[in-house]
Amino acid sequence: MVNRRALFAVSCVSLFTFGIVLTTLGALLPSIIERFGIDKAAAGSLFLLNTFGIVIGSVVFGPIVDRNGYKEMLIGATALIIVGLEAIAFAPSMTWLRGAVLLTGFGGGIINGGANALVADISVDGRTAGLSKLHVFFGAGAVGVPFALGILLGKFSYSALISVVGALCAIPLVITAAPRFPTPKQAQGFPLATARSLLRDPVLLTFGVMLFLESGMEITVGGWTATFFREELLITDRRALVYLSLFWFGLMVGRMGLSSALRRVSAVRLLTACIGVAFVAAWIVITARDPSFGALGVFLLGLGFSATYPVILGFVADRHVSLSGTAFSVAMVMGLTGGMLLPYFTGVLGASYGLRGSFLIVPTALILLAVLLGVASSRFQRHEGAGSLTR
């Protein structure tokens, strides 16, 4: 027997930690650019490296979970994150910094996938509802880093603050070690043929492309917003970090209300509404000349992005119950590939046209996401489990 509440708590602190991993680089980016004298293209390559680490972690976690279980994997990944954050804090050169960014991303990819798959396995009130609650804690972790840096930067250095953040990640390590976890689903052997069949599932692949766009947008906005505010709206680093925290705060607020909203409207309508909010918000940010107006747009972007990940992952878990870990790996790897590429191209375009022009990537991606939502609805109507998309 396992304690579902204890395991949900483990998942929450794990995703809180992943929120820290995903936002640390963006929050530190202005300091890194200044400290190492790099341009936007080189800074964008750090996002590429960080997300590449997350992608590799997302590849390996699924088969490990289905074959060997969760506990040791989550403990090891959290330890890697602690080491990586401490290395980021005190990196003496770009080579060290790149290695630390890669290591932190790898650990983050494992705990992100593991926490989501664990909640999908233990949820008794519906997987989408459980995942929506879980992702609130991702938002809390994501808000914390830029907000703390913005408030405390005048008193402490970047290195000291990130070092403390890394040390505090020992708390999730201890919490993860305490409870008993479910037994592996495929303890007698991993079904490779069945796992390969996931790559031919058109519905799963459609969801993966949707997550490609969503991850790309989230990491682009989370990674470049502080630099955007500093360069395009001419505000200080501290204020820019506080405005960045509004994006993650909007994401967290939106996910707090998802469970309630899904009881009143269908998933398709909810996602359509959120895409519409994000599209309007993207144009607010791109056209903003006043920092307060831009801050409103950043908050609304977080609100608009809030539904996609937990809802889509809920559909994936419902469709592939016996191999949920591996199915999550497929969807997340596709998603995080977008998280790797879109922020990089934003930096490359920003070097030539400025960040205001390169941010056009976001509304473009939102249009494609809306089209794919229609495709996913159509495909679900032709496959087993069609009702789960519209309930």
C-alpha cells in the first residue's frame, strides 16, 4: 500500500524544483551577458543546451519508471540539480557554465517527467485534475527565482543567491526519500514492441507537436522577458526580474483555476479560450512602450499558457495507461525540442532585428497551436477514447 497524499507531495516539491531549473537561466541571463561579454546568439545557445539536457532527461525517465519505478530515479535527479545549480553559481568560465547548465537541465528533465507520470498514476479524481493541481507548484517554483533575485539583488550577488537556491533543493531530496512508492508497471520486462508502437500513434504525435509549440513559447517568454524589458523598455535589472516573475505568476494563477474550469467547460473550449488570451497578450507585449502595459501582457501570457501542458498530458495518460511513463517521454521530448529550438531562434533573430521583432515567434506559434487543436479534436473523434477530449 502507498500513501497517495505523500506521493502527491513528493510530486509537488519535484515540480517546484523543476520550476526553479526552468527559470534560473532566464533570470540570470542579463548578468551572464554582462559578466562573460557574450551576444544574444551566444546567450540563446545556453537555452539550447539547457533544454537539450531536459530533453535527454525526458527520454530516459519513461523507460526507467516503467521498468524500475520512481524513487531512486527522483532522488538521483534532484542530487544532480543541486550540483548543477551550485556550479552555475560559481562557474569561472563559459565552459564550466555550459556544463552546469546541461547537468541541471538533465536532472530537471527527469524529475519533470517523473513527477507528472507519478501524479497520473496515483490520481483518483481524474488525471487532468491531478496534473492541473500539480502544475500550480511548477508555477510557484518558477515565480520564486526571478522574484527573489529582483528583491534581493541589491543586497546579495547573483552567485550567493543561486548558491542558496541550490542548497534549499536538499529539502525536496529529503522529502522524496521518505515515502513508499508504487511498484514498477513492467517489472518483468519492458515491452519494446508496444513502446515502439507509440511512435506510430497519430493522436500522441499530434499532442507532441502541440507541446513542441507550447514549450517553445513558455521557455522563450520565460527566458527572454527580463532582457526584453531591460533593452526595449529601458528599465533596471531588478525591475525586469520582478516583471518576469509576473509571467510565471500568471501561469500559476491559471493552473490554480483549471480543475474548477474543467468541471464547467470542455477541454477544447478551455484551450481555445486560453490560446485567445495568450494571442492578445503577445501583441500587448510586442507593442508595449510603457513597462506597466508590458507587465500586464506578460501576466496575461502566463494565464493564457496555463492550460496546455496539464490538459494535454492528461489526455496522453488516459490513452496510454499501462505505459504512461514512456508515453510521457515521447510527448515531452517532442515538446522540449520546441523548448530547445524556439528560444535559440529568438536570440538569433533578436541579434539581427531586436527582441521586439523576434517575439513575433510567439503569436505565430499560437496560431499553429490553435490549428493543431482542431486537428487533435478531429483525430480523437476517429479513435478509441474520443470522448475524453470533449468531456
